[in-house]
Amino acid sequence: MPLEFPLIPTNTRLESNGDGAPLNISETVSRTFFCTLTVTDQIEQESLEVSIWGSANGQEFGKRPLLKVPQQFYRGTTKMVLDVSLRPEINHLRARWELNRWGRVSPTPMFVASLELMEIPPMSRDTPTKRAVLAAKSS
């Protein structure tokens, strides 16, 4: 049975930049996650940037995210895969979000969103990439 983790709980109202709580992933088997960002409400003239950060100890999350979700402007769902199987030092994940607002109306941005992770089977390391297939054909 796949494990599911909320990095941003369902129906979270985001009105300022912030970080989610650290989530311990040391017990996961595949260390590969299907990430679903869902925006259920927003106002006009604003953007949301969400990223996922990794840490060995749950305290220090470094200077670069493991995954950046494409910038969001509207309601909808964005799905991506996060694979940390080659990063054994990563034991904790957390979400970070940044909001931006422009225009002449209310200066406070507002999104209602969630970020769910579901553990999935590991990605195959034996599947050739398109580049490898093309290189083999040209030799």
C-alpha cells in the first residue's frame, strides 16, 4: 500500500511566504514520490511558487530545492515526480511557498492549495533515454 504525505495540507489558505512542517521520509521504501499540487481558490493578479526541500536532520534544508513546481496563476492541478533514491542523506522533506501580488486591488495575495506526495515504485535505471537511443542508432 503506497504511503501518502501532505506537505501542504488540503485547503490550506496561503497569504504570505512560508515553509511547511518537516516530514520524515526515512521509513519509505522507494524514496520516489508522485507530487500533486492542487490550487482550489485564488484571486486575480497573483502567482504561487512551490518548491520541495530536503534535509538530513529536519533542521537544515540547504540553499537549493530538490524540486520546483512551475509557477501557478490559476486554479488547477500540477503533477510531478520527485526521486530522492540516489540521495540517501535526505531523511526529511518540506514545502516552501512564495506568493507574489501585483495590480491596484488588495495587496495581500491569497491561494488555497495543497501539496500531496504519494510514494510510488522506483524509476527504472535500465530504461534507455531518448538521447542514448539516438546515439546508438547513429553509431
